[in-house]
Amino acid sequence: MLHLTKVAFGATSVDHLAERLAARIADGPVFLTTRYLPKRHEEIAGAAVADGGGSLFWILKHQLIARSPILGFGEAEGGRVAIHIDPALVLVQARPKRAHQGWRYLEAADAPPDLGGAADGLAAMPPALVGRLAELALI
């Protein structure tokens, strides 16, 4: 499986990113636009992906902090490509990641695991607290 990474440009916190995505639901499907269709798009959201496909991992303050499952690719205005995503954020174990322009591929083996196992109790914490703990490298 293959994923994409993208900087959460303009987002100041995990909560802020979640609010921005939730606000876009009223406008219809949530998507991001890009100039070019990723060459490896079949590995991300193709029919051959049996386990649900890839995700868009968000970079905030030089850390991978959350992901949005990629639902598919489509056409957008002006000949651009739409990357359709699930607006619900899935928090992941924070992992350092340099900021970059546009999107980049992330192999499944390099993707951080999701938070929220019953044993660790992190799913019950507010996203802002999880983000702050991640900044301090405590989780």
C-alpha cells in the first residue's frame, strides 16, 4: 500500500485542521486539488487495493500527526486533479517529517501507526493535548 504526505498549510493545531476539514463537508465531498495525477495512484486508491487503500498523512510543525483516508481521484476545475479524502482525521503516532511543497509518496512500511488502541488511552485525549505531547516527543 502507498500513501501521500502533505503539509497542513495554515493549520495551527490538530484541532484547527479538523475544524477546517469539517467545515468543508457542507460544500460537498472533501477534496484537495493538484496539477498532476500521481503516477502511482493505482497503488493508493486503485481497485487492486484490498485493505481500503492509502491515506493522506498531514504534516504539522514538522511532524506527521494525522491521516485522512483517500477515497479516490477525480477531475477538478481548470484541468486539475482532485484527491478525494475522508474528512475525519485519524490521529497517528507523531513522527518527524520535513515540510515540503505539494505531496510526496509514503511507503506503508514507513507510515506511523494509528493512535487509539484501548490500552494506551490516547484516543480519549483531546487532539490538542495529543499534538502538544507529540511536540514534546512524549508520545
